[in-house]
Amino acid sequence: MSKTIFQRIIDREIPSEILYEDELCIVIKDIAPKAPVHLLVIPKKLISKLSESSEEDTNLLGHMLKIVREMARNYGIEEAFNVVINNGEKAGQTVFHLHIHVLGGNQVELPSELITD
Ligand code: 5GP
């Protein structure tokens, strides 16, 4: 199976500004932001989507939410931000490497692109 774009960023095969990194995850800016602040929290472990995560990923998932909270604070959006995980193609997922969207800034409504009826 070929690497996902996010795996290639994690492996430094594609240049990308990594805003935060620890042993479990990275944070980057979305290349096509849907809000003034649009970050992606991405686990280093390849989990294709949330529904494919397992019991052993519980700590990792909790850690990712902790990083969401810290990044929201760092970017000054902690008062109002949206957290989105698209799970599956029909839900708008395009990169099959789990990631959490963190959206904030001037808007509080979810961008329509991230909502599938
Ligand atoms: P999804 O649609 O899978 O929930 O979200 C994938 C997100 O990754 C999209 O918002 C898209 O703009 C972003 N994205 C895709 N390729 C790249 C890339 O090469 N670099 C960055 N920083 N973001 C990307």
C-alpha cells in the first residue's frame, strides 16, 4: 500500500511546516484552509479512519484531543473553534490517515464542505 500524503509529511518526504510534533502526533496547517485557523492533528501511527481505531488507540486518541486543546490556546481560538473528523468517503474524508480538523477564527459555523447530508 502506498504511503498517505500525511505519512510522507511525517517521514519528511514532502516539505511541510510542522507546527508541533511529539512522539505520537504532528500538527500542520491545512493546505486549503476553510477557516482563518485550520489545523490538522495527525497521529504518527497509521490509522486509516476513526472507525478503524481500536481499544489500544484509546490513549492516543485522548492525547490528540489534548493537543487540540493546546493548539487552540496557542492560536488564540480557545473561545470558539470546531473539531471535525471526517470518517469515510461519504462523510467527506479524502486522506485515509486519521486526522482531526481544528477550525477557528472569525467563523463558528462548520464549513459546508465538511458537512455531508
Ligand atoms: P479530509 O477531507 O480527509 O477530512 O481532510 C483532508 C485535508 O487534508 C483537507 O482539508 C486537505 O485540504 C488537506 N490536505 C491534503 N493534502 C495536503 C497536504 O499536502 N498538505 C496539507 N498541509 N494539507 C493537505
